[in-house]
Amino acid sequence: MNLLNYVHGNSFLHRLNPVTKLAAAFMYGIAAIICNNVYAEIGFIVLMLLISATAGIAKRALYLTRNLMILGLLMFVIQLFFVRTGEPLLVIGGFVLFTTGGLKSALLLSLRVIAAMLPLMLLFAITQMNDLCNALVKRVHLPYRYAFIVTTAFRFVPIFATEFHDIQDAQKARGVDFDTKNIFRKLQLIAPLCVPLLVSSLKKVDISAMSAEMRGFELRGYKSGYKEYPFKAGDLLTFVVLAGLIVLSVIFLR
């Protein structure tokens, strides 16, 4: 599954202004980071999964949550053994392995990572990169070159990922065994693939730069686009709800 591909739909989330979607994703993440309650953090994750289901991207949300849990588990282990506040929970041979403060801190951090990153990753499933770039220029008056750099970077990620897999498949057809379970052997086999990928990437970047220059890249401004991105009642409602969620996290969930 390509996590940066747009999923077509006509849900409430799909119809929101791209700037609203970006701001809402950040506001949701801020509310999750501010929150200091383990159960509330779980609620943030569950709520985002339910919201994703209404937009028809429940499968992607579950897939992302599973992957983010791996990162969350890593953060959990680091916090558990390095935070020494609170009462001892496990003592082996006179050495305190971890404490109550470490356990709470580890749980909160791992859940915050999932709850804060999930909406930002799902943003790409309901927003086309062209619309996001043009809306940032039109509504926020962000210089076109900066909006173009950010959106193009995300646009090229799936292209490079697909090309990497094509190169890997070509090597498999020539008898290279990438299915080995030895991680060091696998890294040794994958490293040489970076060379043809780099060469191909540089060619694509050069062609894209030439194409953009021929289309008057330097002349683009916030008045250049023909498509308008007006803010509607749904956008205002989204801002109000997310602002209320941040206030709730600050006042009641600290």
C-alpha cells in the first residue's frame, strides 16, 4: 500500500479546504501532545480511526497505526529504562530496572507519537498535492517556490519507492536472493541498488526542473492559478471543533 497516494472520495473531509485539512492535522496533533492522560491518548487514536472510516480510508488508517506502533514501541522501551522518576517497580540485584514515572512517561510518549503522527500521515489520503500547493499559495500567500518544494518532495516519494522495487525485482530476476533472513546480508544486497536509484532520481529531477522552467515557474504567484479555494462553513466548524479539542486538552486532560 502506498501511504502517500490520494484516495478519491466525496466525504466531508475530502471537501474541506486543503489549508483547513493541513491546519486541522496539526491542531489535532497539538491536542494529542498537550494531553497528559493515557486513556485520553488512546481516545485520540480511536477517534482518528473513526474519523478515517467516515472518509473511506479506514484500511489505510489501521495500516498506519500498526506501523506507528512499532515506532511507539521503540520510544516506549527508551523512556521506560531511562526515566528514573517515581517509585521503583522492578528491582533486580539491587538495581532499579524501571520506575512508575518511567512507565507512565513511556506509555504517554508512545501513544503521543501515534496520536500526533496519524492525522498528518492521513492528510495525504484526502488531499491532492496540487490542491494543497495551490491553496497554500492562494489562501496563505506562501511563495510558490516554497509550496512547490514541499509538495514535490512528497510527490516524488512514492515514485522513488516504486522505482526502487522495480530495480529490486530486476535483480531478483537475475538470481539475487533478497528473501534472506540475515539482516546484514540483506543490507549488503540492498546497498548497491542505491546507485541506479540515485542516477534515475537525478535524471527525473533534471527533467522536472527543465519542465517547470519552460512553464514559467519563476512567474507564478498567488494570482496565477485559475482555481479558487474558498473557506466554507465546514472549514469554520472544523477550526472551532479542533480549537475546542486543544482547550479541552489544556484544561481537563493535563
